[in-house]
Amino acid sequence: MKPWDEVIGEEEQRAYAAAGFGRPSGLGSRPALLIIDIQYRTVGTRREPFWEAIKEFPTSCGEVGWKAVDALVPLLALFREKGWPVLYPHVAPKQAYDGGRLAEKVPAIMGISAKGYEFVAEVAPQPEDILLPKKHPSAFFGTALCSHLIDKRVDTVIVAGCTTSGCVRGTVVDAFSLNFKVAVPQECVYDRGATSHAVNLFDIGQKYADVLPVTDLMVQLRSIT
């Protein structure tokens, strides 16, 4: 069962398939892993249900975020084993002058404590990883991400993190637009809304990336020599 099967009806899925959407594009020979915004502000410092988690950080996604962290741990270990690039696009602490349009839409982002901006320990960066502070949804917008990927000879981008409907989707679309192969391990991305998560995963998989179980993705990655 796909993550979107309870939201996207069979007839609608058949329409996409009939038009030729959703075909897998596969991986290249040099992947990089992007871990987007997996900070305590998006999961909480404790494993709690959503309505409890947002009492600590209003931007938290709660338990679904922690499940994604757990699913990401073995994938990250594989990248470290292979010596492939791992990059961390992340939101840096907001200052009064740089909230931008997002602060107008979601004022709560301006009150996040310093702890909220720390990386979740289970998947935190190592000294050899690349940190990319960002101020917009796409990890490519206003950052040196593309330059780093070119320098590392990357042809495939694996996108994990949050939110599925926001920064993950924005990054996937830009990676696709720049002609990178893109894959999204479906258990390693998360959103505060189940419907938004499912619909965006479906749309990403139909148009821009291979969306597949993390175990299947790891099998493909292990075959790269």
C-alpha cells in the first residue's frame, strides 16, 4: 500500500498512469543525501503526539517526525559507510529583520528558542558534512547547494526531512529542474498534516522524483559501485 492510497482514489491514480506519469527514473552513479530541517523545532525534544509536541514548539510535527528520524538512521549510516556526501539545508535562527513573508503567514516561527534550532542528535551532522543555512523553502534558493553538488560530482539527490509539502517539495522540484535525478524515501519525510503529506508525496512521485520505501532505495544504493 502506498502512502497516498487512502487519499488519492483509484480512478485518479489510473488517470495519471494512463497519461504516462509516475515512471521510475532510477539513480545515477554519485548520490548525495539532503537532510532538510530535521531540528528539534520540527519534532520536539521528546517523542510526543502532535498536540503535546506543539506545546513545546508550535512548529513541531510530533511523532511522525520521530518516525521519520528512525527510518533515516540506517540510510544515513549507509551514506557514511560509502563516503557519499551528506548535506544539511536548515533554517537558521530568525532575526527580527529576516522573517520575510513566512513570518507574516506563520508568526510563531519568530519565537523559537535556540534549542529548537539544534539538529536532532540521532541524525546530526558530522565534521565532514556540509551545512547550508537557508531562509526559503527550497534548499537551492539563495544557497550554495548547487555549487557543492557540482564540486562533489553529484548526479543524484536523495531528499529527506520536512515538511513534505514545503521544503521537501520545493527542493525536489528545483533539483529536478536542474536535471539531477531525485529520490524520496517515503518514510524519511514528514509533515504536520497527513493529507498534505500524502497528496504531495503522490504528486512528487508522479512528476519529479522516485518515491519509494527506504528499504528499496537502500537496495538500489548498495548496487552502486
